[in-house]
Amino acid sequence: MRACLALREESDEHLARITHKKEGIGWVWTVPGPYGRALARSPRAYERHATCQNAFRKFIALLAATPDPVPERTGGVSDDAAGVRVPGQ
């Protein structure tokens, strides 16, 4: 979840590295990280270079449109729901 949030916050700055796969037919996009490791990559190879570029643009658009995550709940029951009376209230 944190990686997705980090990608989303920096989505305006990301550039794709589009390369042709050696072990098969197709183009793949990769978002390189600060140390050369991929932060994100295409889930599949694309037959055309232009299709690969469009897929990356769609990925960035969907990433930017992703709503903020809802804070995680602890799974506990609040004092009000448990019927606990708080002194002074």
C-alpha cells in the first residue's frame, strides 16, 4: 500500500523506460526507481511500441485517480458501542 501511495504522489515525475523483451515478442514499460530497481512494470508485453506507451499513460492516469485509502480500523469496539460509560459524560 505504501509503494502505491508513493507512486501516486510522484506520478507527475515518472517516466517510463520502454524496452523490447529479450525472451519473447513484445514491449514492456518499467518505472525505474532511485537505485535502478523497478518501482512498477507492465503486467504483460505489448505487440506494438505505441500500445505500450498508451498502457503506461493509462496506468499513470488510473494511479492519479485512485482515491485516498480509508484509514485502517483496529478491529476493536469503541467505548460507546460497547456500552461503557465514561465518567463525567
